[in-house]
Amino acid sequence: MPRMHLVFDTESLLGFLAGLDGVYDAPPPLGDPVDLLAHGLQCAAVLRDKHPDDLGLQLAGLVHDIGHAVGDDPDHARAGADVVRPVLGARVADLVALHVPAKRYLASTELDYELSEASRLSLARQGSAMTGEEQERFLAHPAAADAVTLRRADEAAKIVGRRVPGLDVWAPRLRTYASGV
């Protein structure tokens, strides 16, 4: 895994993302079958297709698992949020922080919610399905609905060899978004 380095601006964030090519969330069979860069690119593409007018949500998809390179599994969402907040602002950081609670929420509210094998394994380390009280706290967050959308895209973004736009396509979008934060 790359060592954490400080992200000061869009260029350092883009460099960090590029460095995730070939870096996995966990070694197989515990981790997903695609590296962190491919996973983020796939997630962003899924969100762009379903929510073309929400660049913040799309960028949250691009960076949501960046924390795997700087923190351990149960805390990777919070660690990733801390990395992206200075560059992409509160909304994207909140979505990154909430993507694991959104998985726990879906696991507790949808009996047919499909998780990859790696997601099932990590769910136990991340607190398992939410209790009723935890569900209420999660739903009270203003970004809860978008976090659930991100989580669904996260699960759909684990296809080996899937062709999606590369980081070169997302870089100008990220720069534009960050300039408005």
C-alpha cells in the first residue's frame, strides 16, 4: 500500500489517485477483484450514468475508497474523508465517510441486498448490520440518501476488465469541482 502523504490540492489528490493503480483494498480473497483506481473509476462512471447532473456524487464515487491506502478497513471511510475534505469539501467528504455506514444500513434494511464476497467479509469488521437506533441516526444525516446511492454504485463497481473513462477524463472535472469548494 502507498504510504499516506498529505493532499494539499487537486494535483496532489490526482497524483495520489494515480498511485492507486495496482493497489488493492485487501489481498485476495479478502479484497475486491479490482484495484482501488479501477474501482473508483467504475464507481464514478456508474454514478455519472445514473446521476449525470451531480458531479459531487460522481467524485465521491471516484475517491470513496481512497482511505484503504491510508487507514485500516473499519476506519477507511473516515480516513478517506479526512484526505479529500481539504480539496473536495464537506459534501464529498461526508459521502466518503458515510459509504460504510450506508452498507451497514442496507444490510440491515434489505434482506435481498447483494454484497460481493469481499463486502460480506468486511461488513463483519465494520460493525455488521445496523441496529434500529443506528438506522435512525444514519437516516437523520442530511447526506444519508446520497450515501446509499454511492454504496449501491460501490457494489456495482467491481467488474474485472470493465472499460470506463480514465483518470484523464475525471481530472478536469475534479479540478472544476474543487475550484468551487
